[in-house]
Amino acid sequence: MTDQPSPVPRVAFAPNWTARIGWLLLLLYVGYAGSQLGFSAERFSGGLEHGHRFLVRMFPPNFGRWELIAGGILESLQIAVIATFFGILLSLPVGLLAARNLTPAWISWPARGFIALCRSFHPIIVAILFVKAIGFGALAGVMALIVASIGFISKLFAEAIEEISLKQVEAVRATGAGFLGTLIMGVQPQVLPRFIGFATYQLDSNLRNSTMVGIVGGGGIGAALFTAYQRFDFDVVLAILIIIVSLIMIAEIVSGWARRVFQ
Amino acid sequence: MMPAAAPRTADTASPVPGEDRALVVRNLTKEYRKGQPVLRGIDLTFPGSGLTAIIGPSGTGKSTLIRCVNRLVAPTSGEILFRGQDLAKLSGRGLRAARRRIGMVFQEYNLVERLTVMENLLCGRLGYVPVWRAWLRKFPERDIARAFDLLDSVGLPGFAQQRADALSGGQRQRVGIARAIMQEPDIILADEPTSSLDPKTSVEIMDILQGVARQRAIPVIVNIHNVELARRFASRIVGMTGGHVVYNGPPDGLTDADLKAIYGGESWME
């Protein structure tokens, strides 16, 4: 207790009015946008009822068409593995070219532009383009996922390379090593564990996307899934969804194992 | 700006042993930013064998000077003559060929942390072996045998399979020196090799560097902050301040007045 009040009020945390106004504006806009799109309480409860009927029709899952499902899943798996393999193979040079600490600006900026271009569309949109360009089937799906892989993995590769210790690179360069020699002995050891992590992540991501490119004609389980939806065979839909979930979980285990091998 | 005082030079008149292996620096200038030179016209001759210590305050251009020699830093102007070549003029393949005969030892060792000790040593052969051999780790038997011998000689027998990030500072610096020797260098540059080490290890590291200079009869140039270590191990001392050389002579000729000229002030000498 002090006898006299201190002349200047001591404020430990000054109110941030800019942030408060920002939050308020965001809240107002969310409400406005919701009303524009016709959201209402009745619409919501109606939706719940509809959802209930949908769920009831899904059970029990119907694995009767297992040959069709297995064929689709196998094709999706092949699409994912091939797309990941070539996607990463192409991402290695592209990522290296985009790394600003090893590459002069006149190379790295065009490389970054190319990566941004690959990343600017959702894989589904790219898949539609490829289906239109080269026809229905797994090849279009593979190409679409390669583009998607380059878009993500090159950027992550470039960023990993930009974070390496240049001291180690300098030491290797000082031995008279050429550019490639510096890469394999000075750069690659530093980035390898992270590259493995990105690669397994991309395999995971491609597995998920490969189940989807089929919807637009890019091959894989997506086609069967879409057909089942359209025929209201919701029990078959559930069967396919369960299989996709278990596939992703197996992939999770495998990628964790791969990461440990290369630590 | 202080005018460049003539360096106090003791023995430039006497014949230098191994003249053809000497490193001659002529009028070397380096500006990282235009109009702000770090090195202001350095003229120096490093004798063809023996350990030369470069002392001087931080930021005076010692590191820049030795990095100009192997061209990790590109000099702005001047000549660096070594074994009949002007290192300042080299580029591309010629520069890499010259670099592989110039070993370098770093203050923070700069080992490739995730490679084993053996792989780090073999980095010293990258200028000689084709890239595919390095990539597949198919180094020539002779190089591998030499690497094992070198590990024994720097006091690290049995460390070949250890990863560099598992070593202590002193052990890392031994690997760093062994890597430089793997290059079969005609000269070794050491940039403050003992600054990150304890006093006892520092002495051991300087001992190894001095031994290399003797056994291989090559010049070893060491940037160093510790004047006592410089006096003890160097056969020649170069004192720099503000981008100039202010002392160039034998260790016993280095007086308190010289140290005052190099570092400025005198309270630190008490």
C-alpha cells in the first residue's frame, strides 16, 4: 500500500486498439458473409436430419465389390508412388536452382517463378487440364501429381538448402572441390534428413490426392468412389473410405520407418 | 585516416630459405564496400617454410588476408604470387587446381557435421578424385590408407567411423588439420585455429601445425589472437592494424612498443 497514488498510472499491458478493431471487423464480416450465403437455423437443422439419413444408409459398409475396389486402390497406389518418385527426382534440381544461397539471382528467381506456377493450382485443376490434354487414365493423374509434387517439394528443398551452414560448404570449397563435389560432400549431408522427411510427406500427400484425381478421370479409386456416390450406394462409399483411411495409416507407419532408417 | 607507417621490418634482407616456395603478396587491397578498404595495400613475403603468425586486433583484415590467398574472398586489386602463379588472377578450373594445394584450417573447424571423420578427411581429396568416386565413396585405396595414417598422427586412432558432430572441439580441430593435410598442400592457412579451444588443447594444435610446417617444409600461416602462443610457435610474426602491416620479423624482435602499435593502448599488457 502506498500513501499517495502514483502520478503516472502504471499499465503493464497497453491495449492494442488496432488488433481489437481488426478482430471486430473480422467478426462482422463472418456474420455478413454467412447471411449472404443463406445460412440459417432451419437450414442447419434440416441439414442435420439429412445427414442422419445419409449415415444410416452407409451402414453396414459393403465390401461385396471388393475386386473393383482392390483394382482401384492398387491403381491409386501406383499413381502415388510413380508421381512421388518422378516428382522428387525433378524437384531436386529445381529446388537447388531456387536456393538463393548457392545460385545466382538470375537463375533462382526464374526457378522460384516456376515453382510458384506449379503450386498455384489445386491438383484437381491440374488433373482436369491433363485429362483434357492427354486423355482419360492413370497417366493424366500421374502427370498432375508430379506437377503438384514439384510445386511443394522444390520449395521445401530450396528452403532447406538455404538454411544450411555455409561454413561447412566453405571448407569443402577450400579443398579445391568443384560445384558437384561441394554439393555431394558439403550440401547433401546437411540436407539429407530433411529431404527424406519431405519425400515421405509428399508420398503421403500424393496417396491422398491419388484417390481424388479419379473423380475427374485421372485413374485410381476416385472413379469408383464417384460412381458409388452417384448411384447412392453409400454402403460401398463407406467401404472405400475405410480402405483409404487404412491405406493412409499404413503409409504413415512406413514413412516413420523410412525416416528412422535415414535419420 | 592515419597514413601508412612503414612496417618495422627486421630480416627481409637476409635470404629466405626455399625462395621458390615462398608466398609473395604485392600491394593487395580488398574493399567489401566501395571506398572502405579492409586491406590497404599489403606487401608481404611469407618464407617458403616455417610457421608465420599474423597477429592484430579483430576486424583488422587478418581473415580477409588469408581468405584472399585461397580466394574464398576475391581481392579488389594486387598480386598474390605462389609457385609461379598469380592466385589473384585465377578463376574456374585453374582456381580449383590451385585451391587443392592450399590447405585451410578454420576457427570453428567447419567440418561437415553429418559426415564421419573418415569422410571429412576424404573431403580433402575432392580436388583430385572424380565426383562419382566421391559420391559412391569409392576413394582410392591410397587415399584411405593415408587418411588412417593421418588420424594416427594427429592422435585420433580409431575415430574413422565417428560422426564429426560427436567430437569435442580439440578433436574436431585435429580432424580439420588432417583434412587440410590430406590435400597434400603446398601451403596451409589457419584462421584463428585455437580461438575456440582451451589453453592446453591450443598448445597441442599449434604443436601439430608447427610439426606440419617442419615435416612437409611448407609455409603455414596462422591468424592468432594469443600473442604468447604466436611467440612460442612462430618462426616469424606479422603484426597488422587497420589494414596495414606494422610489424614483420622474428618473434624475439617483437617489443612492447610494437604490440602497442599493433593493438593500441597498453593497459591490456599489464
